[in-house]
Amino acid sequence: MPNYKNINYSVLELAVVGQDIPHTEVFENSVELANLAESLGYKRFWLAEHHNMVSIASSATTVLMSHIASKTSTIRIGSGGIMLPNHSPLIVAEQFGTLGSLYPGRIDMGLGRAPGTDQVTAHAIRSDRMNSVFKFPHEIDEIQRYFKNENKNTKVRATVAEGIEIPMYVLGSSTDSAHVAAEKGLPYVFASHFAPSQLFQAMEIYYKEFQPSEYLDKPYSIAGINVVAADDFDEAEKISTSSLKMMLGVMTGNLDYLQKPQEMSPELKELRENPAFERMLKYSFVGDKQTVKEKTEGFLKQTGVDEVIVASHIYHQEDRLRSFRIFSEIMEEINQPVEANIKLP
């Protein structure tokens, strides 16, 4: 069945730190990937906020956003996302207002309410963050207000944000955020790449309850997937062992650097087939081009999302770049039937 909706595709970058790879090289790799993504037609390059994790270096998210925006020209740079309860809405508005002036028309603001870390670290970041969690919808309103020109008449201003247009996205991994995105008429991004269980329920809520706003006249949805693509299936399986071991560390609380790939072993295959792993990695697509294409097409047809955002935890940079090249080819092929619309009777 032909596809009559052009699907955007984007990158979710965590600046993953591999074993024996210094942070300077990690950040250089992120820039290289962003430049490649820009050349291949990826819509956005978003950076996640995580803290106190040796394997993730995107903790100072807006700093890294600015660095990558300075090294690229056209691709949208955003947060996937800023964990709002960790921050003051005023500071968020000032940071993104500054980014919006430095890189006009290229900055996205994705906001979530999870801590992006463990509870002890979350408390160290902001001791009153639980109060902010419950105020998440109101703090979104507060940030939006700081960006309005009318805010000039108030006592508290984010002067660098006033009049700057920064698209805002609501991120979530459960149904709670779907209600918020729908009520506020904002685009909705679901973290199905690591929390797939409530994807369809959340999307149903979002589309059913969506209220048009000054920011968006109809729903716009994005969903995350993991992709490890290679020129042949066995090579992709080998490359994917790094992310398998990383996920094991996340699930067991034994966090470590991203490990070098190894041959797929019976033990790792058994681990991958564990029910808990299968649930978490439901939308992790590993294989050659045809395999990943079939899985991606199935995902897009099932979900009906407007955009897919891709995370790829791959140790060797050349393998990671190749995976994103293959995925861009896949999306070009998936979107190709759209061009045939003009030929239809």
C-alpha cells in the first residue's frame, strides 16, 4: 500500500561514551554525526538530558546544542529533552531565547518531566523538584509567557526570549504527558525507543483530546526507535551487542561505558529474548537494510506518526555513521511513493 504522507526522520543523540573514548572525541563524534545527518536530509538533531551516567555525556544539554548548532547550517537542533523539573522555567527561557537569537529558525525545545537520572542525583540537582513535577503543565505555560512580547509589562522577564519563536514539544513515556500535549495544542514526542508499553494508548489520547492552539492547528506526533543497521545481518547483530550490554547495565543498575562489540553469543541471544528485554527493546530494529526497512514500515503503519526519531548506541563511529546512512536510504525509499501522488488520476 503506497504511503501518502511524507514522514520526517530525525536523530536522538545522547553523546554516548564508549570504553576508552575520551569526552573530547565523543563530542567530535556528535558533531560529525550532526553534519552527516544534515547532508542526508534528517529533520532534527536532538540531544537528551541525563545526569550521573558514565556512558552519557549530554548532561549540559543546551551547551552541547549550541556547540553543534555552530558546526552545522540547516538541520534543526533541539532538546530531547530538557527535563523541566530539574530547571527554573526562567532559566530555560533565557537559555533557549539566547539560542534562538544565535541560530534563528533552527532551535527546538523539547520538554519532559522525568529526572533523567536516579532519585539521589535528582535531589542533588534540585531538592524541590517533586513540587515542580506536579507543576509541569503550569511551568510550560510560564515558559511560553516569557517568550511573548506582552511579557515586557511584567516584573519578571526573560528579555532575551521575548519575541523569539522556539517551537515547543512535550515529551513523554506514559499517558500523563499525552493529556498535557493535547490540552496545550503542542506536538507530542513519545519515548517508545525505551518505554514502548503505553505508546498506542498515549497516541490515542493525544489525537482524541487535541485542542488546536496558536502554536499548532492539528496534532503532530513523533516516536522514538533504536536502529542498528549494517550491510549484512550478522554484522548488525555483532554491532548491536554493545547496546545490549548497555541496556543490561541500565536494567541492573550496573552502569558502565558502552562496550566494544563482540560476536553474538548464545548468552546474549538468551538475554535479548528475556521478556523484560523484549518489552524494552520492542522497537529496536537490528539488521541489514531490508530487515530494518520492513520493521520501520511496520512501525510507521501501526502508529501513524508524523515523524520518527532514531537513537543508535553503536561503539565504533564508522559503524554508527554507516547505520544512519542506511536508515536515511530506507526513509527515502519509504517516502518515495509520496512523489507518485501527482501522477494519480
